[in-house]
Amino acid sequence: MAIEQFGICSEPNLHGYYLLFNVMDDRDDEVRAIVASLPEVFDRFGDRFSESNVNCVVAIGASYWDDFFPQARPKGLAPFLGMENEDRIAPAVGYDIYVEVRSDRFDVNHIIASKVCEMFGDSVELVEQTRAFRFLDGRDLTGFVDGTENPQGRHRREVALVKADYDEQFQGGSYLHIQRYRHNLALWGTLKQKQQEDIFARTKMANVEYKSEEKPPTAHIKRVNLKDENGDSIEILRQSMPYGDMKTQGLFFVSYCREPEPFMQMLKAMIYADGHGHFDHMLKYTQAETGAAFFAPSRTLLASL
């Protein structure tokens, strides 16, 4: 049975560091060897800084996968589908390698991220880096708790990890989608608390979800809480974290799932209006600036490289 990368299903941390790379020409063999060795490197740092609860993931971009592992391709892996409807945009940006570093110490994240960059050296270009952090009791910078609907306990593995009956060769892996959202907190701050709560369909301080009949059709929860053909909830595992400084603030959104479709269904429901013109009104106050699709292989597959 394949062993997953432990950072996928782990519990939240206090600090995050997200690294996005593009591979230089003719460096695929070198990059493949480095990527294969990263889980053991993460383990060593986890042992060295055991009190910091290190959790890391490495994933391969959809457009780079065939160069990285030409023998086979995960069943559902496809490039991020950019979307646009009126002023609501979900752009697609291509990245080859994704590295997620999370722990409960800012300095430990810096040490691990520095080591990753040192290992890759000039075989890659560091395209983007985002430092993120836990805000209060797990809230987004809008002031609302983020990831309330996340699966818990062993159910996290059920939601996030590919099963053998779906794709035996890539079991234990996970489909990963990321988006870096930039919030307009000045505009958000002009709303009264009840107006903000109506946009989420959840109370701000107590984090209590509205009753079904009280949820506005444009509320974030209403748009993304979807059902499949059997009436079961469509789920993803979020490992998102806020980021920002005094000029720019937002959310680095991270979604893991055993299949790629749930995330795309949720994003479509947010951006595209239904037959009554309803879309996710949270998008009036935040804008996705990036979007990319990856596959996070199992540790077993990476070790085989």
C-alpha cells in the first residue's frame, strides 16, 4: 500500500511558506532526483525541530508532469482551467514544482525553504514565494473562521488521497489546486458586520452557520456546499493560510482531493452565475491573482525514482 506525503492530511500549523518553481531546460533528471529526496530531507528537519511540528509537501505541475514522470500520468491530472465571468476572474498560471513548508516556527520554515532552494540550485527558477501565518483562531483576514467544513480525523485521508480503485498506480497521491487571493480589506471594512455575515452565511464571532432557509443564494457557503448525484456532500481538504504585510493581504488557498473535479465544481459555482444571476458575493471583495494544478505523488512513488 502506498504511503502518502504526511503534510497533505496533517493538522494546521502556525506558519507556512509556499515555494513555486519552474524547471530550467534540460535539467529534468537532476530535478527528478532532488524531488525524490525531499521527503527524507523533510523528515530530518522534522526530527531536528520536533517541537515545531514540521509538515511539508512537494507536488508536480500538470503541464510539467510528462517531463517529470513520462512512464504514466495520473488519471485526472489536467492544467488549471482559467475562468472569467464579468469582473470575476480565476487566472491560470503555469508552475512546474510546488513546495509547501509548514511548521509552528517561522524560523524553521525559513531554514527548510532555504535548504530546498539550495538543493535545486540553478536547475530551477524560483517564480513565487509566499509566507503565510495562522491568524487568531484559524481565521481569514476578513475575520471569519476559514476551513470550518474541512473533514476531520481519518476522514481527511478519505477525502484527500487517491484510492487504488480510482488509479492504482497513483494511490496515496493527491490532486492539488492553489490560488493566491488578494483581499480588498478597505472595501470589506466598509460593510456592517451583518452584511459581512450574510456574504458568508455564518456569524462572525461565534462561527455559527445560518439555517438553510436563512442563507442568501449569493452566500459563499451556499455556492460551494455542493452535492453529488447521490446527494452526498462534495468535499475537499483545505490547507489554506492568510498572508500579507501592510500593503497587500489575502489568502493562499490550497485544496487537496482524491479527484480533481470537486475543486473545479466549487470554483465554477463561485464565479459563474446561476439561472437567477446568483454568484459568490465574496468575490466582490477578493481577487484570485494565481491559479495552478499539481499532483502530489505518494512517498512510495517518489522513493521509486
